[in-house]
Amino acid sequence: MPIKSPDPRTSVLLFTWQTYWISFVALAVQVVVLAGYLSSARKVEARGVRWSVFRTICFVVGALVVAYAFEGGIAHYQTSNFTAHVVQVLLLVDVGPPLLALGAPITLALQSASRRRAATLVKVLRSWPVQLVSRPLVAFAITLVPLFVYFLSPLYRVSEEHPLLLAFVHVYFVLAGLQLWVLIVGQDGLPRRLRFGMRFILVLLMIPFNLALGLAIASVTQPVYPAGNTLADTQQGGNVLLGLAEVLAVVALALLFVEWAREEERGAVRNDRQLDAALSAARAAVAPNEPSQPGKGAQ
């Protein structure tokens, strides 16, 4: 009988890779997505449009984080150590997706696609389902509420016993997290781009939600998956979720503040240039109408 909640070993976390068929399918999808992004970036560069290296690095790192969470060493413990599984879910929701969103994949797709495909993508972005999930509170609910349902209902136990369902849950968390972080990060020119105020609010709202979820898990009186986890492991997972999720939220707030400050600085410079241009135009308009001054020798 397997030992409940074995302590994760560093060698396993760093050097183990999952080899069951679901992992290979996930890896194939991830390779296709990453290759498509890099190919699109080359197309944009070939057209003479500079694509940010920073965006490319963020997307690549985000893809690697998602791949590690799906197939790396931490996935080895996803059915045997609740705390490790909590960290895995946080990687899929709050680490990988914001990095992918910083890569501005939608903007890249629009710039690299043909006119026909770009027009089709624009229609999709303006369709009512996309407009619906792009609403801030809807996107927030789609991402955060399922975390409560997953960890505090029998769904967690069922997913631990059915690998295909567990893989589906993880895919959902990545996609839900991505659609929320695309709004928060604000790198893509979506039809509904949020102002900084709402983006700050969304991140601030994560803090009490994560607090409530972490406390709820840490306060359980029996393991959420008795067949594989101990009560101590379950409670520790709640504490880790509480602490790590709040740290990630604070980091997101700090980065948003830096971006807001830079945007304000760029806005101030732009306003100064517009004011200088207006003053120059006004001087140019007045100068021809000024009466000429007679010379000293005029009679």
C-alpha cells in the first residue's frame, strides 16, 4: 500500500518527467503552441515590425512553467501529496498564465496572420461569448470560484482517482487563468481593455478569495483525499495556498504599479510634446501678423 503524503524529494522535483500517455499528449500540444508563437514572432520581424524580446521571453518561460506543472517532477506527487498539488495548481493559475499573457499572444496572432485570418480572429474576439468572458467579474468568477468547488467538494477525490479528469481540470485552470490574466496584464489590444483601476481591483479581490480558500482547507477535520493524503498534509496545503497565493498577488500588484507609473510618465511626456507643438503652432500663426518695425534710418 502506498505511503500517504510522502515528502517530495528534490531530485524527483527537479529531474523527474512523467511518461504516461496524457503527459505526452500535453507535451505535444505545448510544443505546437510554443513553436507557433516563435514562428509568428519571426513572421512579424520579417515584415519589418520589431517584436519585443521581453514578450518572447515571458511567453517561453510561461510555457515552460506550464509544461513543468503538467509533466515535471511536481506532477509526480499530484495524487499523493496534497501540498505539492496545491503548488502545482498555483503554477497553472497564477504563475504560467500571467507570463503567457505578458507575451501578448493575441496581438502577435493579429500582426502575423494574413488579412483574412486576422479578420476572422477579430470577429471571434468581438463575438458575444468572448465578450462575456472578457467582462472583469465574469472572468474573475470563472477562475476563482472553481477553485473552491474543486478543493472543497468530492470532485477533488474523483479527479485524483481518474487521470483523464485530473488532466481536464488542469487544462481548465490554465485556460481560465489565462483569460483572467490577459485582462489584468493588459498587453493585448482587446476590444474591452481594462483601465488600470479595474486591473488593480481584480488583483486586490484575489487576496480575500485566496485567504478564504486557504483558511477553509487548513481548517478541515479530515483529508480531502483520505486514500492518498494525511490530514496534516491537507492542512499544510491550505496554509501554503494561503501564503503563496498572497505573495503572488502582492508581486502582481507591484508590477501593475510599476506599469501604471511608466504609463503615467509616458502620458506626461506625450502631453508636454502636444503642448509644445500647440505653442509652436500658435507662435507661427501670430508671427506673420505682427507689424514690422521701421528701421532706425527711416524718414
